[in-house]
Amino acid sequence: MTILTKYAVAIMLLFCQILFSQDLQGSYSGTLQVKDSQIELIFNISSTNDEYKATLDVPAQGATGIELDSVNLQNNQLTISSVKLKMTYKGTLSEDGINGTYEQMGEQYPLHLKKTIKKKPGNTTLPSSESTLSTLASKETGTYKYSVEDYFKTPEAYSFKLSPDGKFISYLKRRESGERDLYIKETATQKERLLIKQEEDLIRGYYWANDTRILYLQDKGGNENHHVFGVDITGENKKELTPFSDVKVNIIEALKEDEEHIIVQMNKDNPQQEEPYRLNVNTGEITKLYTVKDGEPPVSSYNFDKEGNLRAINRIVDGINMELLYKIDGEFKQIKVTEFGDTFAISSFNPNTKNPDDAYVISNLEGDKIEIQLYDLKQNKKIKTLFNNDTFDVSSLALSRKRNYEIDYFAYEGERTVIVPVSSTYKKIYDRLQSEFGEKQFFTVGKTDDETQYMVIVTSDKIVGEYYLYDIDKDSVTQLYKILPHLKAENMASMKPIKFKSRDGLTLYGYITLPQEYKNGQKLPLIVNPHGGPQGIRDSWGFNPVAQLFASRGYATLHVNFRVSGGYGKAFLKAGFGEIGRKAMDDVEDGVDFTVDQGWIDKDRIAIYGGSHGGYAVLRGMTKTPEKYACGVDYVGVSNLHTFMNSIPPYWEKYRELLYKIWYNPNIAEEKTIMDEISPALHVDKITKPLFVVQGANDPRVNINEADQIVETLRNNGVEVPYMVKYDEGHGFAKEENQLALYKAMMGFFAEHLKDKNIDPIKG
């Protein structure tokens, strides 16, 4: 071979390598043949700063965007690996794709990958077009004082927090285009500074780690795998502190006594189990504090003292019982086993005592309602009951770190939230604020370390929220900000607590919101809005933008705290176990009948709308009692209980038996039969009224295929089904533009199907 030929060959090889390298970015699809099953895998490869990264999609499992550890390309030999998945793919680039071998957990499979255009999740032919949804929104033709944007646009500023030293106030601030950036402002000079600019992903929450550093949480496109990031108040040392692929992170202890560290829990070493780590807020260095060993019961939560010592562990035993282990003489020993629905939990340890084993616990083991007790954990003995209520569960208390952890107040949620001051200091603070705000509902939601300044929020059913700074030394109350100040309280509707009996004799609580202009004798269209969860969650009194929007358009809104809702005692909670979609749904219907009996509602113009479990309630209601509802809006709702149970996230796996207890167990023939009976997807033919379906494409809990199934079947049956899918959202819409699109289309849908065109809904 001549020198010239050698150079030509070398140049050609180099060109091919560059060509393949440039073409490597994109999506590659291939099918694994595993015994009798075929599993499609999609590798998505991108390049940043000359470094390749990859994610993996497994469409059959509804899994997208699984981050992989490394992508290495050498002389057209490609290696992609993930330590967590225990997988490696090795292949050779060729003109028709990549030929190689997929290895996982010791098993090898041939896998040929072809470059493909990555498909969006679900059946992309089903969602309604933007023009169709815009036409739907245009059916709301009334002239109103406030627009949908007025209720749902991101506030100009919100989520205010005080720095520990009081020198700064932090908050999220809206950009003109709707993004939400993190700002800080010096309290002395009022000088404002942008700290974190939102890019593609939302800031899901943030915290002051110390006087000079802020931590914030983000996930990817709504997948709920939150990671922790940190930034100095100067804007420097911005860093992702938990850069672990396909891992969900939660902050569980702030550690006020240690400014360098916090405690987080994450499923880093086991996808099905969160374990605690001490995390350095500056460097990201982690130290594992406890390992759940193979074969041990899964841990549901951990209790640390103020120094960051692990003192107690809460485990799930037998699948449904809760076990509390307390560290006595260096060993974790069992002190309680309770069945699910019974409560015994450590609220906080009690530093205001000479006995290191004293703690504040919440318990309903001696009665129906949760109460707050002072408890000796080592002796496994109640010292005394500190606070309780005959009607509602009680679970909140606040302590003063400055005054040796003296109890400042207790709080509980009844028909409204109730604050009960305890310490003489807090009684003075509460009296001072009450003299300022009168009958409005107010809460202290933050304070400086020296407890001389308090952040106060004022709210009601007609006030979104007003932030104030109370300076004790100056005895001054200064308004910081009004959330959505254009929504004037005098124009808002009242949310009225209601109480009624279920058909089998339970006392049920809820709320009715009637338009401000409502007069006795008028019969309004009603939107019943079942809450999500469902277990342990409840609807509350306060400003509800959805109810206010509905009221402004002439609709009444009903919220029912049906059995299995939280806050009303363990008997009420347990009454809903194994009754979701049955007696719990009866309760919702009984609430509807109650509003009709009161003379408020036109029984022929009733809609049902809800999200998550509320979305399930929509579908269940429209299959259980289709004659009751004129239309419905299903927002990320479960439709098939079998699919729901089979597709829970890995970090929910330890709660599987609890889910079976609360819902139904598909492994028990009788309960499987019930699941068949109450899974709306199996009874779609019973839905005869118009239904609007709304879905986030990346939802990790309710797979988009469930929503697709409902939509396709109903359309084939001739039922009108507008279908909104957002491909940058998960279990519920978080981005402003998507929320606005949802509520505009929803109001058009209700205008078409609820309003009597011959009747003004306000004037009757």
C-alpha cells in the first residue's frame, strides 16, 4: 500500500468516525427478545460540551427518561452503562444503526438499534388539536370582571421566606412569560437580586440552609424524582448536590445546630427504599446514616433529634402494620406496633427536659381522635395528654428554639384552622396580630433565629394571601406583599362549611361555595369537586381559586370530605378502607343530594370534576350514577384499578399491601371482582354524557395509556370527548401556560353543557 493510499484510508476512517460521531445524537430503538416476551428499548443520546449523555425509555412499562451513567464512543465502539440498573450495552456503529449486546444482571441478549424519531408517550392521534381546544374555550362567551388569567396566573411574587438572620427576604418572582425565578431582597436597603433563573424545569421548593446559602428542588418534566441543588446568596457555588440518576430525594431534617449539613432521604441504593444521608450543603458530600438490609421490613420514615442523631425508625411489618423502633442503650428496640389507621408517631423530641427520652407524640391509641401527648419513649409510657379535641384530630405544635423549646402553640383543623396559643410570649404575639388583623385568618409561617421577627400570612376564603413582617422590638407590622391583589375580597364568594348525614348514618363535613350574587330560591348549576388522595387527605376552608372561578361564572362548587378523608378520627378514616368507589362515592352523591335538598341546586345541571383520585371519582361517578351528572372533567384520573396497582413507582412498593388495604387486593378473588366492578375503564359503555379528559404525558402514577383507553373507547361509542395532553407535565399541571389552557377549555366545556341558554345562571 502506497503512502498516499494509507493516508487516504486513514482520512476515510477518520471521516467515518466523525460522521458516526456526529450522527450518534438522537434516539435509537430496538427490541429485546426475553423468553416469550418482546421488550422495546429506546436509548436517547445527546451531547453537551463534547460529552455524551443518554436516557432510556421502556414504553411497555410507561418508563421514560431513565438517566444512564455513561456513554463512551471509541473507534465506532459504543458502550452505554448504568450501575443502578446493572446493565451495559456494547455495540458497533454501522450504516444501518448499532449492532451489539445488551447485558443486565448476568444475562446477555443481542440488540440491534436503529435510529428513530422518538415517539411522544401514548397515542398521539388522540389528543384534541390546539384549534379544537381553542374553539372549546371560546364557548364561554360571558362578560366577567375577572379572567381565567386573573385567578391562575402565577403571582408576581410568592413563597416568601425570611433568612435565619433576617437580613434577606427570598421569594419566587414571575417573569412576563410566566417562568418563576428565585430572588432575594435585602431587608435594610430593599435591594433586589435575581438568584436562580428558571430554565426548562420548575423550582419545586426552596429552603434557607443557613444565613448565606439556599437549597432548592427540581425534577425533570414532572417525573417527581426531585433533586437538591444549592446556591450561595451571592449567586456563586451553584451546584447540584444529589446528581444521582433515577433517584427521588426529600429533605427530612434542616439541622439548625449544624449549618453545613442537612439530612435527606433517597432511594439511591435501592429503588424501592428511601434511606437517610447526611448531606453537605456546600460540597454535596454524603454520608449514609442507615441501611435497610435485605429481608428487613421496609422503613417508612426516620426520626432525628436536633443534633442529627437517628433516634427512631418507623417500619412496615406484615405489609400493613406500623412498627416504631426506638434507640435504647445503643440498640433499636420495638416499642409499638399499630395497625394502619391507628396512629402513634413522634412529632419531635423534647429538648426542654432533663430526660433525654421525653418526646412529643401524636396518638389515637387511647381514643378515636389524634391527640398530642408528652411521652417517655424508653419507659414506653404516656406522661400526660397536652392537647386534644372531641371532634377533630389534633397534630400540630410549635416550639421556641430560643426559649429552650418551650411550646408556643397548638393547632388543628376543624371547619377552619384553629390556633391555640400556649406560652406567655406567643400569647402576646398572637394578641398583637389579632388586634391588627381582626377576624381574618392569620399564621406565623417563619421567624428569625433570634425570634425577633416573624413572617405572617393573612388569608381567608376571600383573600388569596397577604404577607407581613412583624418586628417585635419595633412593635411594627409591615406589609410585604399581597398575592394577586387585583382579586378584591369584596368581589369574592364565601366558602360555607356544611354538615350532613350519609345514607348509612355517618356525619359528613364539607363546603359549599355559592356565587356572591346568589339569592335564596335560585337554583344554580353545580360542580362537585372530590379531592385527591384519597386517604388522609381532606378539603379545607380558605381561598380556592377553582371554586372562585366557578362562582364568578355562576356555578356553585361542592367539596365533600367523604369517609377515608383525614382529620375526623380513625373510625371515619377506617370506614373508607375497601370502600373507595363504593361507600366513599355514595358520600359524594349524598353531598350532591344535600345541596339539592337545600334548594340551592338545579338537579339537571350538575357536573363532576376532579384530579387524581378526584379524576377517578369523576369516571366512577359517570359509570355508577350516569343519570346524576350532565358532564364531567377527568384530570389525571385513575381509570383501571388493575393497571394502577401494577404500575406504582418503585418507591411506593413498600406501601403495596397498604394500598391493597385502603383500596382492594387483586390477589383476593372477591376483591378482584370488586375492582372489576368499579374500574371505569371496564364500564366505559355506561358513560353517555360529555367527558373532558386531561392528562400529563409524563405522569408516573397514572399512565397516559389509561387516559387513551377511555378516550378512544368513548369516541368509538359516539360520546363527545375533548382530550388535552401536555407533553411537558406529569401528575397534574405545574406550568402556568398549561394551567391557563386547562381552565379556559374547562370553562368552555361547562358553558356548553351546564348553562341553560335561556336562563341567566345568576339571576335564576
